[in-house]
Amino acid sequence: MRTLHILPTLLILAGAAQAQGDDCSAPLTASMGSNPFDLSLYSDSFFYDGSCVARDGFEDIWFTFTPPTSDIHVFQTCGSDFDTIIRVFDDTTCGGLCIAGNDDACAMSNGTNWASTLTVGLNAGQSYLIQVETWDAGIVGLADLQISVDAPVINPNNGHAYYVVNQATDWDSAKLAAEGMTFGSFSGHLVTIGDQAELDWILGNLSVSRPWIGLYQNTASSSYSEPAGGWEWVTGEPFTFDNWAAGEPNDNPVGENAAEMFGNGEWNDILPANAWTNSYIVEFDGGGGPALFCSPANTNSTGNSVTLASSDASGPGVYHLEAEGGPLDQFGIFLVAAANIPAGIPVSQGLLCLSAPIGRYSATAGPGLNSIGRFDAAGVFQNLAGSSSVGTGFDVLPVLPTPPGGVIVSGATWNFQLWYRDIGGSSNFSDGISVTF
């Protein structure tokens, strides 16, 4: 007769009815943190979905998991007694879509790197089905399904957030997985790199070895030719910057239509199913730091557009706004609103990108709330009201002008824009910047 096994999270009597968790139709409930189990108490459910991990394992256990927050979740069996495979499905039926899977990524109890780690973006309140199985028949034992959340790194220069998923997969699967991730209210995508500054920041702040990036060769494009024609970013943004390694792209072998990045930041065209690419970088176009919108703004009489891109958290106020690219000696004031209009509304020569009620940091707004200034010969907005700690721009205080009135509280997001005069009596606007305090 088989014996009674007691574990912290489950009680199973072998030889009785099918144990809870032994089949996808009767899963256990997993929670954040530790979910220990003994796979020797479970059989092979013979359920196999090779879309995530192309291997049909043997003994397995099933869980449901309902995340309390919309975040990037990490599932691990590190330290297990056996070689594991993890799969996550998009609902709790046995016919759900496998959205993430992993085989070998971290160390087992014997130090062999055959336990599993996978990273996937999940939605709060949605229930998912999780399968943990062993690679080899009859080789089972103790394991712990560990569930945690992880946060991307925010680039203060553009307000975007970046996350490295250390999981080997093909380019198409990485693209789908990235687009399935969310950070706050922002959806992810494979990273797009617009200039050297962004690339330098990535190399200086993320640990990368050989990740996929969001660059692919569109063979249906009118500009397509081998090896260098038709390359596009997954977001559709202009492909104006590249950092190909020497001799790349070369389409050798034929069909190298996806791009990876080496640890030194250089790019290589490669087959989309390349087995040596070991990770991918997810980018979220927002998520906590300041982020520009309505950018670039309409041009002014100088041929430039005014930008708030150099604004930052310096100065004694809650936030410090800077404006650059304006016409000499022309005046302006900063505006504030709780919501923005990404496409903008044409007003005079510019685009108003704030949604009513809109506050004006003007002379009548109150003590310390007058932001009036004018552009110098270099196009930098010089403060005339004494409301800037550095002489340029404007120090945003916690108190808001009326409308909208009230104060800026922690966790709130406010949007700012500069209205300014242009030569000839017309007016214009800068791009906007969204700041979560």
C-alpha cells in the first residue's frame, strides 16, 4: 500500500481518487511566493502543447494562478530535485493557448542547470493554468513553484522602461511574448533603438548577452533588397539609426530576416529561429518616468520645434521643466493638465496637446506659479519670474494653478506643455511631457 504524504500546501492519499493537481481539469491553486510540491505523488497527464517547449515530458502537476496585479511575473523551479519544464496557458481550460514556456534556465538541487525560469506579463484578475512536468520518466522529487513579480528599468532620458527576458526562443515567439507583457498601463514590444544615446543607456543599465531586438526585414516592402533593404522596427517608427557589426547584414545563410544584438551593442542579421540568441529585450513606451508626447512639435520661425526633453527632477520643486528650440526674444508660459491629447489639436501654428481643464503658470496663478520667460539666442527658455532655481525653465511646485486647482500628490500623473509667441505675432506650442510623481 502507498503511504500518506503531507506537504505544506497539499495532502494526498495515494491509491484514492485522482489527486488534486494531477490533471489540467482539476488543478491546485498557486499563490504569489512559494508553492512546494512532490512530483513523485503525481502521474503523467499526457497533456502536451509543443508551442512553448517542443518536448513532451512525463509526470506533471497543474496549478491555476490569478495575479493580483498586472505585472511582469517570474515563474521558477530553481533548486528542484528533477529536470523541469514550465508552461503557462492563457485560461484555466485544458484547451488554452500556451503563452510562455521554459525548459533549462536555472540550477537544480544538484547544481545542474536544468530547472526552469520563465518571464511573462500577466493581467490582474485573469486566471491562468500552469503546468510543471519532468523531462525524464520516473525521475521526480521535490520542487517549489516560486512566483514573483519583477520591474523593468526606467530610462530617465525618454521615460521608457526596459526589461531583459533571459529565455532562449525564436524571434517570432519573442515578439509575441513582448507584446503580451504590460507595465502599468503600457504594453510592451521588442526593443527599438532610435539613436546612439539610447543604445549607450541600454548597454550601461541592462545586462545583455545576445538578445533579440525589434528589428526585422520586411520582404514585402518596396524598399526590400538583400542584404540591407527593407529593415523595419516592429513599432513602425522610422529606421534612421543602425549599429550593424562589420560585414552585417549579409543574409548568410539566406533567410536572415531578424536582428539580434551582441553584448557589445553591435547588431547581426540572423535566421529568426537561431538557437544561439539567448534572450530578448522588452521595451515599454512609458511606465513611471517622464515621457514625451506630441513629439516632435510643429516647427517655428527658426525651423526648429520646441522640446521639453531636457526636463528632469532637479531643482527644489516637484519637477523642473526646461524648453529648448525657440525663437529669440519670444515669450512663453508653461501649461498643465491631468490628461493629454496624443495627436494634438491645431491652434494657431502649433498643436495643443493638453485636455481641459488646463492650468496656466501665469502671473495671476499665485506665489511661485508664474513661469513667464523668453528664449535666448541659443533657443533656451530663460525664466523671468524668479521661479527657476537654475535661471532657465521653471520649477513646478506641489501647488497647482486654478484650474485645475489642488496639489500634486504622490503617484499622480500630470502633463505639461509650453505655449509661446513666435515672430510675426503667431503662437506655437512645444511637445508635451507626462510626469508621474
